[in-house]
Amino acid sequence: MSDSLKTPRPSRPPFDSQFEKEESHVRGATPAAEPRKASGSFPAQAPNEAMQAPSEMVGERTARIEHKMSVATLLLKSLSPTDPRARLLGSAILRRDEVLLDAVLSQMTEDVVALVSSRRPGAK
């Protein structure tokens, strides 16, 4: 049994010869209708007059942010330390981030209204 004959394999042509010869080449660029400009080569455009916000003084902006921060600070004191909104409010106050303050306070309008109404001098 040690003299077992191996079955001969069918002869195949080499792998490459099964396919047609493929040739590749780089084709030339076709002229575009408009030449492409490099990044940053566009001229700056002046914003429309209608889109410009009315100019605001630095003091007005500071007062607006201070008001939002004071409301947020009072609201933060009433929240549980484990409340995720408390972490966001704390971060917004530390960074003086008006956008984040607006986002969190807008989600908590009921709490803000209750807080502000309870702080009024004539509130019950």
C-alpha cells in the first residue's frame, strides 16, 4: 500500500495566460467648461445688508450674557448634582458659552419660568 499511485492532475495553462493581455494607459485631461480654482482662491463677498445683525455694544452683549449666567447659576443650584443638565449648565457657565447656555435654558423653560417667578418680589 505504500506504493499507491497518485492520480495525475490535469494539465492547465498558466494562470496569466487565461486572460487577454490588459494594457493600461493614462489618458489626457479633458478641458473643462470652467477652469477649476484652487481652494481659497475665491474672493471674499460682503454680506448682504439684510443679513447683518444690528451692531451691538460690548456692554450690551456682556449684560445679556451676565443675565443668562445668573439665571443659569440659580437654576444650577436647584438641580441635582447627578442631573446631566447640571453638568452642561456648569460647563456653559465656566466657559461663558452663550450658545450652550441658550440651548440648555431653552430645554428647561418650565424650570426657568418657575425660578424667575419665585424670585420676583411680589410673588406668592
